[in-house]
Amino acid sequence: MQVGPPTAPVPPPRPARRDTGPWPVVAAVVTGVWAVLVAVPGQLAGWVVDQLVLVAGLDRAVAVWPVVALVTVLLVGAPTLALALIPRSPAIRATGRAWLAGTLVLGALTLLRALPPVHHEAYLAALAATAVVVAVVLDRLTHRRTSAAPASGDRGGRFGAVTLLAVAAGLASLLPWVWVGALGGALETLLAGLAAAALGALAGVLLGPAFWSAFAVGTPPRPARLVLVGGLVAGVTLALLGAGAGQSGAQLPALLMLPPLGFVLGALEAAARHGGRPAGRGPVRWLVGLALVGPLAFTDPEEVTVLLATTRDVPFWVAVATGAAFAVAVLLAVGYGVLLARRRARAPRRGLAGLTAAALLAAVVVVYAVPGQPGLHGERLLVVLREQADLTGIPAGAPGRAGRDARAAEVYRRLVATAERTQGDLRRELGRLRLHPTPYYLVNAIETDGGPAVRAWLAGRPEVARVLVSQRLRPLPAAAPPARGTVPAPTGPTWNVSLIGADRVWSELGVTGAGVVVGSSDSGVDGRHPALAAGFRGGDDSWYDPWEHRRTPADRGGHGTHTVGSAVGRNGIGVAPGASWVGCVNLDRNLGSPARYLDCLQFMLAPFPPGGDPLTDGRPQRAPDVLTNSWGCPPVEGCDPGALRPATAALAAAGILVVAAAGNTGPYCGSIADPPAPYPDVLTVGAVDRARRLTRFSSRGPAAGGAAKPDLVAPGAGVPSAFPGGGYATLDGTSMATPQVAGVVALMWSANPALVGDLERTRRILADTATPAGSPADAPCGGARNLVGGGLVDAYAAVRAARAADLG
């Protein structure tokens, strides 16, 4: 009794027409090599351009991928078209047709990368839809060309032995991704699966029965020809398909891991034809579709970035998974080729193939649940409400800390009252939908789960101003090793401290910053570092880690330890070594989100104890005096230009000075763009070198609306400071310059406590006492004011002016 549907016997293959001489074969080889040499570097170049634009802080170059698509189609399409039309050999013509179709598919799929990476769900939906449409069109064209295709489907019906072996191979290719990767949100995962299935179906059309019949020469067909020749042609075709399978960055793994699977498909085809019929499209669909689930579902293309490539973060683990998947594909190609494609080997048994597929499916489930990262880890949404707190008319109060504390308390009261009054209905609705809302008050906003549908619903509500994507990094299989300082401790004041005259403030004026508290929002702080341990303010409200919820100060990356060291570190590295510090982790793995930045800024306005509710347990009287912020929130993290504007305005109203890095996206004019650096109530800091010249990397103004930025500059090239593990490191960046200005403010307020909270007078003294800094002779960007601001901060002159200030 026949298990599957009745099938007709395979007609004997027609003898192949041969071209005269070896030139058609040579042309095919050269064309294949040319196709790979164009497609692979083109994809790499497109991704590199994306990364350079991202690092440079420029607007996203939307035209990059359409240009890559056009160039690839023109350069590869012409020779493959000639190969499909001119030679008389069916095998060479089939080769040309497959590569031509693959090139056109690559061009169509590459165009989809014009969609912003932050809208990954929209891209995956477009990828799935485009792949289905192209598959249908190519299928109809194939049927028109071949009116009588051979019967397909291996023995045993829909899931015959060959199809089950393809499923097993696809699951084996998926295993490395299940181990090291992590899924996104529910909708994102579903769409990734649909996109992988659609691309598998498209591969089934490209490498269908008509393709393999061109290589099935002889009766029975020679397995070696199917595996080696057909597999090689199929591998190039899969390389072209893989180059279009995923957003910028996600297609790179597919480029490496898919081509060896062409030989696996050749072996499966040989095994199926040994059993009496072609394999059909099923094995291709399952193998390619399952293999593509890995890079499409288990990685976020925004995290395949050079911004995370300095440690063992997502790019490292993507490379591990890609290498492992490539090794699996090669082993499968060799194993299937040896076991299935031998002339005298028996046809594969369905029962054994089924057991193999079931065992690998069980392995995938176990690996995902135990050593993998189970669960969904999609992005969240930040819902910014229309009504923001009215902070006008807050009385100035008494000069100094008493007045500052009173203002901070009033600001906190108004912010919380506005949030409680305006968020109630929306928070209840989100809770009813089990979307886990998290309220914020510094910006009247709510962070919540949700994909595009929830975002559209929220954006349509009358109380909502806009909805931002709040990025969330996917978990890693193992934490990156913590950074360690390798430079020896300095023997005296560092060059940068001396350049701005801070050491003279200690020795001649006797001021070290005592009584002032500096707040740091960064990657964390090594609280046990010998230069920093004594400066920690202590108590239960001086440290907050919203990422890992660590109760004591720690720092995996080192950036925050370095910046705090430059502000308040002892042993000659800090500008205000007598000041105290408090810290918050807003940048645990070098990528943040609007919500994590708000977590720390709220903590700085009103610190709270571990496990406390920021809206009810805040202590504004414990707020630090000045904040150092060596970070920015670009669009890739979900911020728009006004995302944090209410936050810095509230901090300024509370009398807390926000000092922020200009950014390292110079020398482009107008590159001070990422919040909070462009905001008028933020003291924005650029960087100079030892010779007082503006560094090339320091971002330039003007800011949005033509506002002059930066406000000041400070040393930022080759700055030594503390690093985790008790050592030291030398780093470059406006990140290094910023805490030095915060340290100068600490010295000023320590010298004259009546200045605490008086932001206008403090800024005026800093500008009036700054010294000239070198800038390009032609003064681009609208003049020196947009390059070096008021000049190089002068700690000695500023403290003397602060001490002499008559505050009336």
C-alpha cells in the first residue's frame, strides 16, 4: 500500500547537449567567482558604511543599500544573463538561470534595508512579504518555461526520508544560534519565523526539480555530479539569497553559513533520485528556512555593531554562532555526501531519518531552555505624555544648599503630582493588557511592552504626545570579562589636572571640593578603587543599578570609573579630590535607552533606597550638586531630539547643574545633536589636547536652532584616570573632558557654598574665566564659539572668582 499520494515514475533524463570546447565551463566558473566577489564585498561595504555613519553621528545614509543593490544587479546580472542564454549545455544554462534569479532576488531584498533598523518588525514583515511575492512570480515563470516538470517528492509523502533529513540538517544548523542567541519580542519572533519560511520557499523555487534535473546526467544519475557540481552552483545561489536575508549586519552570518548547505542539498537530491524520484522543493524549504531562523530570530541587527565590538558582546557571540553554524554546514555536506550520495548506498530509511530529526529537535529545545537564553527579550516603548509638569514660578529661596534643597523638593513634588494625575487611566489600561507599564516623572512618560500595533494604538490616544522605541539589549550567554586598568598609578597631578590649574587650587587656595557631591550616570564605578573608595558618599541612596540591580558600586566597562576618577579621584587624577560622589548605571553595555537614562536622572534628582519606588520614596534633599554625563542618546537607542528635554529642564529648575559631553562625532559641523548635549540648560563640554588645540573628534556646533555649543572645552586627549581593578588607563574623548568641568564646579561651590544651586552665576564665572583654546584658523561651523565655546576651563581663575563673588 502506498503511503503518499500516487506519483508518476521519473522520466529518463535526456542526454545533455554539449558545447564545443571547455569555454562554457570556464565562463561558468568565472561568472560564479565574479558573482561572489561582487556580492560579498558589496554587503560588507554597505554594513561598514552604516557603522561609520553611526559612529560619526551623521544622519543615516538611506541611499547606501539601494546603491549596493543597483551595482550588484548590474555587475552580476549581465554575465549571469549571458550564461543563461548563450551556451547550449542545459547544466550551464540552469546555472546561469539560478544565478540570475538569485541576483535579482538579492537586489529586491537589499532595497528593504532602506527601512530604519529601529523598526525591525516592519522590516521582517516586508522581508517575508517580498520573498513570498518573488517566489510566486519566479514559480510561474518556471512553470511557463518547463511545461512538463518531473514528478517530485521523495518516497513517503510530504515528510519522506529525504525531507526529514533536511529538517535534521536545518535543526543542526540552528543549534549554535539557540545556544548563544536570544529571541526578541513575540511579534518580532513570529515575523522572523515567517520571513525565514518565506525565504526557504523562495530557495525552493530557485533550486527546485528543474534546477537539479539539469545536473542529473545518466541513468541512474551520477551522485558526484549532483553533489559536487550541482552543490557548488546551489551554494553560489544560496550565497546570493543569504546576502539579502536580513537587515544590515544580520545578513553577514547567512553569507557564510548558507553556501555549504548547497552540497547538502546536492547529497539529498542524489539520495532521493537513487530512490526513484527527485527530492522536490520540500527539503530545500526546510533546510534553508530552519537555517535562517538563527540569524533572523536570535539576533537584533542593531546590536551587530562596532559600538559593542570592543568586548565579548553581541558581535562576538554572533561570530561564534556563525562560525559554529558554518562548521556544522561543512560537516553535514561531507557527511551527507559520503553517506547518501554513494552509488551503491541504499535509499535512506524514513524511520531512521525521523528519529534523527526528532533527536535534533529535542536537542534544540534542551539547549534553548538550559544553556541558552529562554524567554522573549523584545524592545519596549516609551510613551511620552502631552502634559508635562509646570515648573514656572518656583521660588529661588535662600542662597546655597538650603535653597537648592527647597527647590529640588518642590520640583520633585510637582513632577510626581503631574505624573500621578495624568498617567492613571493609561497605566491601568496597560496593566489590564499585561504590558507591564513602568511610570516615570522626570519626563512625564511610561515605559511599556508592545510592538507596532500597541505603538499605533498608544500614538492615537489624546493624552500621548509621541511614542519612542526604548531599546533593550538581548542577554548574553556569558558576561564579558570586566575591564581592567593596566597603566601604573601617577606619581603626582596628571597633565590635564595641571593644564587647567586644579593643582594650584589645592596648593595655593586650599580648596579640594569638600562638602560638594558629584553625581555620575555612566557604566558604573569601581567602588573599591583606591582613588575612589574614600570619596563614595555612602548610605542607602548613593548607588543605583537599574540593569543588574547590584547593591554596591561596580563597573564592568571601565568608562564610568574613568570619568568619576577625573572628577573626584584622589592620587592626582581628579580635579576635586575632596568632593564626594554618587553613581548610577545607565550604560551597562555601551548601548542605552531613553528609559535607562531616565532611571538615572530621576535617581539624581531624588535618590531612593534599594527596592524603593522613585515616585514615592525619593529624597530630593539628598540630590547631588552637579552631574557629570559622558553619554548621549542617539536615534539608534530610541531617542528623538526632545526626548530628555523635560528632564534637564527639571534638574536645572531644582538647582542641579548638568554637565554633558559634546560627543565624539567631529569634525563635522552641527554634530552636537544627541541629547542631552544640545540643550540650553546643559553645560556642554568639548575636548582639547595638551597643546590647548581642539581635538579632531570633538563634536562641533551649532546645535539645533542655531544655538552656540559647546559651552567650554577641557583636556580630552590622552587623559589618565582610574580604571576597574585598582589600575589606571589613558583614554580619549569628550567623555574625559566633561568630568573635569564638573570637578571645577565642585571646587567653586566648595570655595563659596552660597553658589550651590546658582546655575546662572556659576556658568557666567566659568565663561568669564576661561582661557583661549586653539581652533582651526578658518573658524568653520559659524565661528570659534561653535568649536571651543567660551574657551578652556580655568579651575584656578574660576575658584578665585567664585570665592570673591558677592551674592548679595
